[in-house]
Amino acid sequence: MGSGYDNASITWGETNGLTVCKTASKTETVQAKAGDLITVRIQQSGSSSFDPMHFSTFTLKAENQTITP
């Protein structure tokens, strides 16, 4: 992609769980559960910061789901 962004997908299910970064922390993680609101922020290749214009928000469902931000 010429934009510098790579496509990615996240697969989540009750059996494999989803580990995410803890809000306002750069090092801590938490285990997300069904009903949690998740925001995926995009970091451009070669950049040390997140792009504030590119993000995706979704709610985890109780069944398996695949999210492509």
C-alpha cells in the first residue's frame, strides 16, 4: 500500500480471549471480555506515534468475530 499502512485483522473468541493495552498505559495489558469497547489506533510504518486520524472502535461480541480496522 502506498499510504504506509498495512492491512491487519484481529480474530477474537471466548476460547482464545483478546489481550489489549490498558487505557493510558504503554506497558500494561488487560484481558478484554465480551461487551468491552475496543479502540484500535493505527501507527504508520516508521513512525513512533499513532496517527490521530486513523482509528476504529468496536464492541466485542460474545461469539467469535474478526475485525479488520
